[in-house]
Amino acid sequence: MILDRHSFGIWSFIAKHAFKAVFTKIGQLSVSRAIIDTLRERETALYIHIPFCRSICFYCPYVRFPIGRDSKLISKYVNALCSEIKAYGNLLKELDLKIADIHAGGGTPSLLSGRYFKMILESLAENFGAEPRIAIEANPEDLRDEAHVFDLVDNGVTEVSLGVQSFNERMLKSLGRRHTPEDSLMAIENLHEAGVEYTNIDMMYMIPTRSHDSPQSIDEWRADLEKAIELDVDEITCYPTLITDYCIGYRWVKSGEVVQPDKRTFKKMVYLTEDILSSAGFEPVEIYGYSKKSGWKYVTVNYEMEGPLLGLGCGAMGFTGGFEYQNTCSVPDYIQSVREGKFPIAGARFVDLRERAIRYTTCRLFVCRHLSFVELKRKLGEGIDKFIKKSGFGRFLQLLRLTGRIKYRTEGIQLTRKGLFTAHQICWAFVLNVPCRISEKFLKDPWPEKVHIP
Ligand SMILES: C[S@@+](CC[C@H](N)C(=O)[O-])C[C@H]1O[C@@H](n2cnc3c(N)ncnc32)[C@H](O)[C@@H]1O
Ligand code: SF4
């Protein structure tokens, strides 16, 4: 099986046909007005994209570019980020916004030295009164250096999501990773030594391997999970390897030179993950995320889907709740645009309340596993009946209820164990057909006239 955007049967069909969006070019004045008018909540999350990596992994679907030892480019980029923060600060000063969560993803934020996070956090404190705390994504090879980890923590990094992926050399090589299993162990030790508050590790399964080798086996995945639970980490996130048309390894998978395990194995791996991590004391916080610290989780997907989220940096996406925007995916264009005092937004669209309700419901139910009716009403001002009951989406939920994939309770709707694999299919069909397609199209053209999704 190939986990690409066409391979989830009915769920791929629904993702391609039920969700349609058009991003268009928008003038600077209209951007300012749209952001102010649609940011209704007084608390927002903030995402900063760092689009640089030391090398590019074979199946990576993100907006990222290889960077050598060009520290000048990083310095220019962080200066541009600070200018962008200032521009948002000026625009939103009347709103008295509170920044609830600051997260840097990529790409590889751990490439940056601590002083750059200090600059970013100082700028956020100056413009939004934000607390000097930031969660970052990190690569094990950067964190095997203890002094670098202390430098990051001393400059405001409080949470880290580490891209371990696997403890198996063969799997790491198949993904095109530069680090070894020992680097990951060393990085985790360094994070504890430095006193980071919360550590998540990312793991990957359904890893493509050369067709003349054996495919990744269930036993290899089990060994990875067993190794992960032995470590003292707060959260374990497990992703199946998704294949986008624009990743390096796409043509190898398409030609059959490399192969992924079959669909039955995919299903078995999903339930094995659930059983091993739950019985080791990790509580499911998402369909792919398991946490040991009750009430905590390292994620931004809720913000991306539900808003409000201010997205900053080259390739970042933002969603105020009523307005969704994509920053340009070209680093030089991003830096130039911000230097000229402009918002570097390459395309944007308005999102009505009904679409927001469906995004919220989908995210809560098929990613977070539970939808609370009270929370939905608090977030959107109206109950579920108003948006969903008589719509196609309402009928879709009824079908899932009748087939035992979700359960209605008085306080909300719950994903069942039977529904877990369905939720995985829905989630990954959506990710591959919507956000990945958006990145693909904006990567092709830094300032497109119009982008149609899917
Ligand atoms: C932006 S990266 C994290 C930080 C760092 N760049 C790294 O890779 O270690 C986010 C995570 O996405 C996951 N990922 C990468 N390629 C993927 C793919 N093709 N399908 C699913 N998840 C993927 C990996 O688990 C990775 O840790
Ligand atoms: S998976 Fe992480 S390190 Fe690899 S190319 Fe993507 S963002 Fe960079």
C-alpha cells in the first residue's frame, strides 16, 4: 500500500469532494481589516515557522529548505520574524490580545541558537506582553550537544518535541535521517539534565523500505514502541509515513523501488500502538498522541483547525477563526516583503461559521477523540444542531454512529475503539488532500493569483 492522497478509498473521495477552498491574492489594507474584523476571541495561539533543515528527509511533506553553515541567512530570517511580530503588534494593539501558547515548528527550530529565541521572545513580550516561554520542534542531532540544550532552555525553551522517528538503524536510513538511535537517547538525557518542562517524542511507522529488503514488520514497530516507553518522556506521538507528490521519495514509491507495509499491517500497527502505550500508562490525547501528564499535550493541530492562530514566518498558515491565510513559501520573498513593511501573505480566504463548526467537530472527534457539546457552544456561540443536524455532515455522523464508530452521550460524542482506524483514515486523507496540497501549490509559486483546493 502507498499512503498517498488517493489510497484511503471513500475517505480520499470525501476529502477531495466535500472540502473545497479557494485562496486568492489580497491587498495589504484588506489583510489588516480582515484580521481585525475576524479575530473575535481575546486569546490566541502563535505559530512560528523555521523553514531550515540540515538535510531533507526522503518523505518530508513540510515547507523546508536545506541550509549549510549560512548563519547570515538565519540571522536575517530571525530579524524578519521580529519585524513581522512588530507589524502584528501594531495592527492588534487596540484588541488587547493575550498570547496563550507560542510554538516554533518547521523545518528544524533546534538549528537556532538560544539567542535567536531570546530575540523572538523579547519581541513578543514587547508587542503582546507575552510570557517568555516557547515550545519547539527539535532534531536529535542538534540536541546531542549538552551545551546547546542548556542554551535553548536558558533562553526560554520550555517544551520540546523531538523527532526520534525510530530506534532502528535500518528504519532511520530508510527515512533518510542523519541521526542515530544513540543521538536520540543522548538528546533525551540532555533535555532532562537541562530541566525542560515537557518532552514529546515523535515516532514513525509504515516506513517505506527497498523492495528487495523485508518491509517494516509489526515486530520492528513493537520493539520501537517498547523502547519509547522505557524512556522518561511525557508524551509519545506516532505518525504513519505519509507520501506526498512533492517529497523526494515519491518516485521511488510510485515505481515500486521502495514499498510500504500493506493495509492489514497498517491497521494492526494502529491498534498495537493504542494497546502498548495505553497499558504503559500513557493516556490517549489524540488518535496518534499519548501523554503521561494528565491535561497536557504537545500539539498545534487544534489551533490550526479551530483557531485562532497567528502564523508567522515563511510558509506559515494562520487562522483567526474567520480568515485563513498562507504566508509566502519563498524565504527571499518572505524576508523582502517583511522588510518592505508588508504582511507576507500570499493567499487568503474567509471561513464562515458553518465551515468552522465542521472543522471544529472533525478535529475534536477524529483527532482528539471526543466532542463536548458545551465546549462547542462556548467556542462558536451556537449548539451543534444549528450547524450540523440536517446537513450532509450530520448524515455522515449518523452513519458512523449506526456502524458503531462513534457513540452519542448526553455531554458529547465519543470515538469508539472500532472507530479508531476509521478516524486515522479520515484524518490522513484530509491531511494529504488539504494542508499538504496547499503547501504543494504555494511551494510551486510564491505569489499565485489563485489556489484551488484540492
Ligand atoms: C517538522 S518535523 C519535526 C522536527 C524535525 N524537523 C525532525 O524531523 O526531527 C515534525 C514531525 O513530522 C513527522 N513526519 C515527517 N515526515 C513525515 C511523513 N512523511 N509522514 C508523517 N509524518 C512525518 C516526523 O515524526 C517529524 O518529527
Ligand atoms: S522531517 Fe524534519 S528534519 Fe526531515 S526534512 Fe522534514 S522538517 Fe527537516
